Amino acid sequence: MTDRVFDALGDPTRRLLLERLGTSGPGSASELAGKLPVSRQAVAKHLAQLEEAGLVGRRRRGRSVEFHLIASGLDEVARWTERVGGEWSQRLRRLEEGP
């Protein structure tokens, strides 16, 4: 799952979509596309990849579909980053201390 999340986060448009959903709340693909320099179809494809990675969910609202952020989807990445960052911090401390 972590690989899917990192793959999804590797694209700046997808990161921007996540930020928008996190700050502005749920929105349709059309609403989100209106705030970005890409087409609605491109936004829909990006949202599909974010949904596959477990970062975005969807809800039907009448005829439209609203997308929302699933913040817990980032938990595994946060744990990985914390673990790897901690390992590097220890290595750097040992280098600074010397033999």
C-alpha cells in the first residue's frame, strides 16, 4: 500500500488535489478542475489514482459525485517517514560524534 501512496504523491497535480480537499473540503471533479490548470477529465483520472491509493473517497450527492480526503491514508507513509528519518538522524549523530 505504501508504494501506491508514494506513486500517487509523486505527481504535483495529485498533491495539489489532496491539499485542496484537505483545506476546502469535499468537491466534485468539475469543482476541483475549475481551480486547476487541467481538464476535468485529467482531474478525474488523478482522483481515481488517489482513490486507488486510499487517499480519497467518493460519495454520491444526487447526480454528482463528491470526493473527500481520507487523511488516514497517509498514516502508513508518516510511519515510514518517521522510521527512516529516525534512522538517518542516528547515523548523522554517530558521524558527528566520530570514532
